[in-house]
Amino acid sequence: MDDVIREIDDMEVNRFFISDDSVVGLGPKCVEHAKKLFAGLKGMKKTWGSQVCVTIAEHEDLLKSAAEAGANTFYVGFESVDADSLKSMDKGVNLRPEIRDFKDAIKRMHDHGIGVIGGFILGSDADTKDIFKKTVDFIDETGIDGCQFTIMTPFPGTRFYDRIQKEKRLLYTDYPSDWARYNAYEAVIKPRNMTLDELREGQQYVYDETSTLGKSFSRGLRTLYSTRSFMNAFINFSWNYYNYQAIKAAF
């Protein structure tokens, strides 16, 4: 831990992102470990973001120490607003009683001046075509700051890939050339409860409803109001609009 803190302190940049799937992890030992990290970062006058599990909202003291250590943006894998979809992904941790109300969890982060970028996976085996509007409604209601919408993708070596392969639902299997399609943004399997066109149209719909230039700007203003930070507003405006442009260009 001392080496990590010293390395961060020695960095010439004053803004950085910790690309760990969860800077906190799960369980009391992980929480204490994160507290030590945040205590070491406090006073450096650096601002940073990280991926976190939504369970961080269970710990008010941890949110407070993260904010004091310079945290200004959290990327949270909400994955889905539908409980059945979360269960189908084995993401039961997001259904824990204290944080299954995502709206309250987002407010707790905002109360500490931390912007929230939400990751959502579309096209799970439990998803029906109403998931797209449900997701947009959730984003509007909660004031979530930034979004990333990916499509359920089976990667080799996973149980999910083996199951989809056995069910003969893989759309592209001309490897190695087709591996380029397995980028989490292109549909590569036949959805269970909607057509392929409905999935593709739904993906475009959620981006159109949340991340166009106008939508990104208005949500940036909302971020400014909820976190009281111009930096957060700029980060989340840029995140939203960049992703929208990338999707439009690719598909």
C-alpha cells in the first residue's frame, strides 16, 4: 500500500483513473484496505475516478473518505434495472437489501460530490424489449451522470460462452476474423426474448435518449447541480457525447 500511495504521489498528473474492477471490493477486509488507500491519498490535491461496486453506498464513512481523498467520479456496474436480468447474470450482489434501491445509492454518492457513470448491459436472457425504456426512465429519474450501454457478449473460456455455443445461438463463428465483433457493442448472439433487430434498435434508442449533444449538455448541467463540480459536469458531458459519437460512427 505504501508503494502504491508513493507512486501516485510521484505522478506529475493531478487527475487520474484507477482502472480496477472495484477499488473497494467486497467484505470488511476490503473496506479497511480501501480506507487505508483513501487516507494515503488525502491531502495530495489530486482528483481521480475509479470503477466501484454499487455496494460502496452501504458505507457512508467510506464515501466520505473517498471524497476527501479526491474522488470525483465513480463508474458503477449497475448492469440492469431489472431484477430478473441481474439474476440471469449472476449479479445478485446488486440486489443486496441496502443498495437494491439504486436511486438512493446514487444520491449518496452525489451528496459527497461524486459523479456517477453507470454501466448497463442490454440483451441478457431475461431482457424483453421493454428494458430499453425502463433503462432510460431510470437514468432520467435518478439523475445518473454518465452512461455506457453494452450488449451481452459471450467471451471464450466462460460458462456463458459454452452455454450459448451449445444452444447454437452464436451469430459469428468465423474465427479469428470474427473475434473483432466480440467488442461488447455489437450483437453476436441471438437474443432469447426479442429479435436481433429489436436489440439493435433498442441500443440506438437508449443512446439517442441519453447521449446526443443536447441530452449530454442538459445532463452535464444536472451533474453540476447535484455534485456542485464543474469538473464533474465536464467529465460526464464528454463521456456521454463521446460514447454517442463512437456508436454512431461504428454502427
